[in-house]
Amino acid sequence: MDVSIAQAKNHLPELLRAFENGEPIIITRQGKRVAQLAPPPPERRKVRLGGMKGRIQLLPGWDRPIDPDRFLEGDL
């Protein structure tokens, strides 16, 4: 369904109901398509601090300086 900006502004609740029922809604300006209603992105997971606590183990020497030559040779 193509609707003008003015129609979209005046009939937004009806357009949203039509969209929820599967009707594609295109908004036009002076007969040219300028926007389309789309579903919202999926909800993001809530960030939980400390979620990996106890799951990551750093071996002794993990922060030891790296010799660039040995690293480039793959000898680590």
C-alpha cells in the first residue's frame, strides 16, 4: 500500500494495524517512494557484568613480552 506523508501522518494507527497484518506500507512524497515501514530489530540481550567470571583462566606468563621474530616464525 502506497500512502502520502500527509495520509501517513493522519492515519498512522490504521497503517500500523495494516502493517501488523502483513500489508507492506510505502510512504511517498509527491508520488515518489521515500520510506517503508519495517519490523523493529530483535531485542538485544541485557549486558550482565561478571558473566564470564570463573570461566576464563589465564596461564602463568600470559603477559610476558613477545619476541617479534619468534612470533612471526610461529614459534610460540
